[in-house]
Amino acid sequence: MDTTILVQLVINGILLGGVYALAAIGLSLIFGVSGVLNLAHGEFLMLSGFLVFVLHDTFQWDPFLLVALVAPLFFLVGYAFEKALIRPLAARKEHVRLASAVLVTLGAALIAEDFAAFFSQDVQFEKSVDLFLPTLVIGELYLPSLKLVVFFLVMLLILALFLFLKFTFLGLAVQAVTQNRQGAMLNGINTTRINAIAFGIGTMLAAAAGGFEVIHSYVAPNIGLPLTMKYLCVIVMGGLGSFVGVALGGIIIGLGESIVGFFHPAWGQTVAYLLLVGVLLIRPKGLLGT
Amino acid sequence: MVPILSAQNVSKHFRGLEALSGVDFQVAEGSITSVIGPNGAGKTTLFNVIAGNQAPNGGQIRFRERVISGLAPNSICRLGIARTYQNVRPFLGLSVWNNVKVALLFGRREPLPSAREDAEIESVLEFAQLTAHPARKAETLTPLERKRLEIARALATDPEVMLLDEIVAGLSPAEALQMMETIRVLNGRGITILLIEHVMKAVMGLSSHIIVLHHGVKIAEGAPKDIARDQEVIRAYLGDAGEEG
Amino acid sequence: MKTRHVLLLSLLAALLLLPLVEAEARIYILQIFIFLFLNIVLAQSYDIVDGAMGYLNLGHICFFALGAYSFGILYNAGLAFPLALGLAVAVVVGFAGAISYPFFRLRGAYFALATFGLVKLMEHITINLGWLTGGSNGLKIDPADRSMPVYYISLAVVVAVILLSWRVSRSRLGLAMNAIREDEEVARDFGVPASRVKAQALMISAVFPGMIGAVYTWNVNFIDPNQVYGLKIALTPIAMALLGGSGLLVGPVIGAVFLYLAEELLWTHLAHLQGAIMGLVIVLVGLFMPGGLARLKGVAGLLGWVGWLEEER
Ligand SMILES: Nc1ncnc2c1ncn2[C@@H]1O[C@H](COP(=O)(O)OP(=O)(O)OP(=O)(O)O)[C@@H](O)[C@H]1O
Ligand SMILES: [Mg+2]
């Protein structure tokens, strides 16, 4: 096989995986801190994408600027979401809590999807921002510069999150809760508040990813749940709680989809689920987990 | 005589931490043997290894001649080793009756003919003084009743050896005396008892043999009066945790 | 005979006589009941693993879908209905047994996650194995209106799944499952062979969705991956079980009847936002009714009066 094609596929895969990684890190943060499988995660991405689209459509503002405006807004959305829908479940027995959380987040996902479909008149109606940047051609390789810019910003955001978790008091508290909830509580950390903050940050990352999606690809009302599933695959790949692992998981799935999809288009989309189930069964704690 | 339970060079570590290193001991059939040692000495870990909850990193546990380390906990229970937990763990959502019934149905070497099941559960509950409300869910029990349920559940498996992890700790003096009496009666029925205890009165009053762990190492063993005089034990253990006894 | 037994039997008799009533919309009415029965079977069998054993199997629908496809393929290969049905159920139960050991190494959220992933994985595999399944174009069997036999078979499956839940709840196996739900480690410590129990539970919970899946194909004559693996059909039975009262013998039945009728009677008539209303109901159930309808005072009292219906699994 032609190496150029392979290199091209790898590049495509990495660029694809970057955005997966961003949203997946958000979901992983939420799961790590609260233990909740947030099935509505992809919906925030979808909603934020739509918001960016609508604002861009109406005011013609720069879409990247809009992402910077919309994402912080979603911090509040995530925070409120936790407060209204997740916190009330805290006192229940573990398996009941898990079931309740699945119901609540799933129900929220259905509502979000249906409203988005209602307002855009079609579940599958794809919205994207018209933004054109020339493609860089290096030798025989094509580098879509829009995707490169997005990838660069994604990496920047991941780095920012990493620094936040490593060097701020709040970030360290978040990590403490992820590692040992009981212990963190005994050490005077307000775990209830950290839960809400984790939801806020996680949702904000999903929203940023949604903005990027609408810039370099598209969003549609029905992409939420399938995306959530894909992010779950990513975090399982990487091992819950390991950010480097999750970032890597995103890239691996991006690569898998790009390479397998090239040879067998139909199986490309299967890769993520195959990896999800496979990894869980072979290494329940993720590829990098111990 | 072959000891009913013995350990040869048993080790267990958690990442860097040596919870048990090279522990040897023997439990004589029909005895009440105690395992003592300061907090974090590795006592509960020893029970977990015996009961099959955690595989040792080295060494062997034997039940009579048979090596049992490596067996699943459910098999070990069926061989005749039943345990209680330091932090009681009743099946909270099940009735008291069913808590005992699980152990009775699954934990015995030979299944009881089904016609005798109910009578047996009743007699176990009576022994543990839990006959008042067998249909109550375990989550409604008081701490003392929960401890009794631990005993009842272990007894229902018709064990040869009972591992009791701090079953006396946390009880009032009167309740503690009662629990000690219970242990004596169990022993009188022919059940070998291995006991973890911090309450010195219970240890000294009950046991015929004492094993002392410290930082995962067996530092002494012997008859109660010898242990009470052992300098190393006093330094390691009685010095910092002995006052409560 | 006691009044309550008379009541139950008359309900059954009414359901048995229903198809004999001459009416314009007979087939339409039968189909409504057939889909109600389908939902009851899915919800009730789902709860064998969740309510009784505490494992959230988000992939329960795989049994249904596999039953539907296996039946369709075998039936098209020329097998007679009963044989194709029997083999389809065997395939499903075998599948449940095969996935049981690897999947049950996972617990809690991880188990839920893996089983959820399984739905998507199976859907994709079904789409991609076009030569066998017809891929995304779906699978057809020779079309016919089989409402009558389908109605009776579905009703029989409903009765069977309820009776079996009841049997299991009073059995050794049921007790072992309950112990695993409460604390799996302790259950093992007291002799419960947990892996075997979990495998048995999963296989039992797979029988009826497999069967009703086969009947589904026979009834609608055409299936495609989105229909049998779709998120709506995958997750509504779970919502029904939890709405009705997970862990109670007939909780899922109540939830299924309630949610299905509410949907049929109320919001399918709306032009828009049906999904949103469904979502809202699901959110409200999750938020306010961890015990479900059957544990509400009035309902519980009524069930208690009828007898054994209020029992726990
Ligand atoms: N599952 C585990 N993972 C990591 N470390 C563990 C684990 N179980 C026990 N340890 C550690 O092993 C050491 C021995 O613990 P163990 O519970 O056996 O002590 P113990 O003698 O029963 O103490 P106590 O009197 O407080 O009950 C402790 O330092 C404990 O922190
Ligand atoms: Mg201990």
C-alpha cells in the first residue's frame, strides 16, 4: 500500500480524534467526580453547535469568537443541570442511583434532541458554519487548515485543563474527589460543590467541541446520543480518570475510524463500539489503567 | 495432630505496602485463637486471605492438609470456614430470615434436606437472639442486632472454623460479656474460633493461644499470660493500643 | 375461590375473548395489545437482572433483536414457525450464556456502559453483515396478517414471563440473585457461586425477549436494524420497569401498561414534541420515583389486596 495514503489517513485520524478527545475529557471528568454516566453529554455539544450556528447566521460574528462566548455559558448550564437533576439522586442506594441517573440524563437527552429537531424542523438537518480556509498541500499530503486550527485550539484547551487540575486549588480538589470521594470529604472538601463544578467544566468542554464541530463539520439534532456513546468508548479506552489516557483514546478511535473506514467504509463507524466492548472485556480499567 | 488451619510463609502486599510478610501460624482444632496487633497490622488482611477474598502474593493457607489459598471464597465457605466482618455487612435489603437463609442454602458442605431448612433457620436465629422480627429488613436492625446477625449468618453455614473480626469491639461492657459468652458456647459446640480483637479483656479471657502481628510480621505467639509479659509485644503493641483493654 | 382470583381470571378471560369480538378496527386493536404485550415482556424480563440482581443491563434489547433476526433468517430458510421460533430462542439463550462470563466481570456503571455499547455494536454488525441480515435495507419474510396467532402467543408469553418471575423470586436462585444485588462479595463469602448465578439469571432473562422478538418479526413481516436496536425500543422497557417499580414482582408490568397507554392515548396525537414528552416523563420518573408506581401507597394497597402481586423479587 501507498505510504502517502497511510500518512494521510493517520493525519486525518489524529485531527478527527482531537475533537473526540476534548468532549470525552469533559465526560470523563464528570464520571470521575460524580460516578454518573451522563448520557446527555453529547446533547450539550449539539446544542452549543446550534447556538453557534444561529448566532453566526444572525450576526455574522466570527465563529471562533462565538465558541469563546458560548462555551463559558455552558459552564452555567452544566452547573445548573447537576444541581437540578443529579444532586437529588445522591442519597439513593448505589444501584438505584445509577439507574436513576441513567433515566434522568437519558430523558434530558431525548428532550434536547426533540426540541432541536422541532426548531430546525428535521432530526437530520445538518447545520454548519460556512467558513473557508485554504487547504495546505505539502508534497502529496492535504492538510485542511481549518481542521488544523481546530486541532490546535483543542490541544490548547486540553493543556489549559491540565494546568488547572495540576496547579489550582480547585483543580486539586477535583482530582482528590476523583481519586477518593470519602477521603476528600473527610479532608474538608465540599464534594457537593465539586460535583457541580465538574459538571460545569465538563459541559463547557463539550460545548467547545460542539462549536468546533459546527465549524469544521456539522451538527444535527440526532447526533447527541451516538456521540455520547462514542465519548464513552473513548474514556473507556483511556481508562477513567486518566486525562492523558483519554486524550490518547480519542486519537486512537479517530485513527481507527479513519483507517478502517478507508478500506471498509461500513465498518469504520463500528470501530469505536468494538473497541469499547473489547477493551472493557479485556482490560476493564482501560488500556492505560492499572 | 494436624492443625485445622495453618499458614505457611504467607505474604500480601498492596503496591509498596507489605500488609503481611512471611506469616506462619497454626490453629489447633477446637481452640479459640486470637490475632492481635495495632491498627493496620494486617489482621483483617489475614482474614481476607484465609477466606479467599484476596489471593496471597506468596505462601499457602491450609485447611487441615488441603491447600485452600487460590480457591474462590464460595468454595472456602463450603469447606467449613465462615467469617464475619469488622464493619458489619448484612444484606441490608433482605429480611433477617433471608440473610440467614442465603448462608444456610449456599454455605454448607452438605445441603440440608429442604424439610429441615426452616427449623434450622429458626434455631440459628434463636441462638443469635434474633427471633423477634425475622421478616424485618436488615437495614432496620440496631448495631448490636447487626453483630448478632453476622454471627447467625456464619453459624448457618455449619462451619468448622469461624473467623470473627472485632465482633466484640464497639459493644457496651454488658453486651461484650454476652458476646464473649456466645463465643464460648460456639466453641463448646466444637467450632474452632479465630478471633481478631482489640478488647484485651475479651482476648485474655477467651483465647487459649494468641498470635501477634505488627506491620504484617508475626512478632510473637503463645499463651495469653506469656504474651502479656512479652517485651517485644509490649513495646510494639501494648505500648500504644493496650490501654483500652 | 377468592374474589381476587376471580378478578384475575376474568381479566385473563377478557383478554382471551378479545380477538373474537367483531369490530371494524379489530386488527388495529389487536396490534395495540400485541405491542403492549411486547413492552410488558421486555420490561418484566429486563427486571430479572436489574430488580432482582442489581445489574443495569442496558443491552437487554439485544436479546429481542437477536431473536427477531434469528427467527427471520431461519424462517426464510424454510423452517416451520415453531421450529424457527425454538431455534431462535436457543440462539438467544446461547448468546446470553456466552456474553455472561466476560460481561459480568464488570460491575455498576461499567457493566451498564459495556452493555450499552453492546447494543450499538450489535446494530453495526447487523448492518454490516448484509449477506445474512439484509443490512440496513432490512429483512423481509413472506407478508401476511398473523394478528390472531400473534396475539395469543404474545399473551401466553406475558403470562409465562410473569409466572416465571414469580417462580424465580421464590427459588434458591432468586435468593442468590438478591444476595448478589445487596453485596456480591458477601454473597460469595457465604457460598453463593456468583458467576454461575449471574449467568443463569441472564439466560433466563433472555428467553422471553428472544421469543417475543421472533414473534415480532412474524407479526410485522419486516425488520431493520434501526427498528430492533433503536435507542427508543432499547431504553423504553427499562424506563417502564423503573417507572412501575423495579424489584417488585409486577412493577414492570404496571410501568409498561401505564407508559404504553399514556403514550398511545395521549401524546401520539400531538403533531410535535412527542419525544420531548417521553423524555420529560423519563426524567420525572428518575427524579421522583425511585420506588416506582407500584410502591405508591394506593397502588401497593390494591396489589396487596389481590395477593402476591406486591411481592418482591
Ligand atoms: N485493599 C487494600 N488496598 C490497599 N491497602 C490495603 C488494602 N487493605 C488493607 N490495606 C492496608 O494494609 C494494611 C493492613 O490493613 P488491615 O486492614 O489488615 O489492618 P488491621 O490489622 O485489620 O487493622 P485494624 O485494627 O485497623 O482493623 C493497612 O496499612 C491498610 O491500609
Ligand atoms: Mg481490621
